[in-house]
Amino acid sequence: MSVGFIGLGNLGKTIAKRLIDQGVPLVVWNRTKEKALDLGVEIAQSPADLSKKVNTIFVMVFDSQASEEVIFGKEGLAQ
């Protein structure tokens, strides 16, 4: 099973690191790509790109506006 993770703020990054530590194959996407560089995992180019690479996706974003953008925005998960 491959897992995707969107949103690498304080809580999201902590959860992503825990998944990585547990050996979960993870692909990530974050609005600010630099926040993902130190994780040592694949970084997707967009939420739509991420959805093509994984079976399960965690979304941990700031608010409903961010959720709407990640899901329904340009290159969002719904594409």
C-alpha cells in the first residue's frame, strides 16, 4: 500500500515523519515544497499528481478554504 500526505505544517509533518519511521511508503505534497525536502521521500508536483501515485491520502491542511483548494482547485485531488 502506498500512502500520500498533503499538508506539512507542524502537526502534518509530525504525522508524516511518524509514518515514515514506521516504514510506510509515503509520497507528499505541500504548498511550500521546501518543507518536504528534509523528509527524504518522493514529493508530488500537485495534489492531482499525488493521487495518481498512491492508494490512500491523508489531508492535514489549515482550514476549509485550503481543503477546498487542495480537493477542487487547479490540479486538485478531484481532477
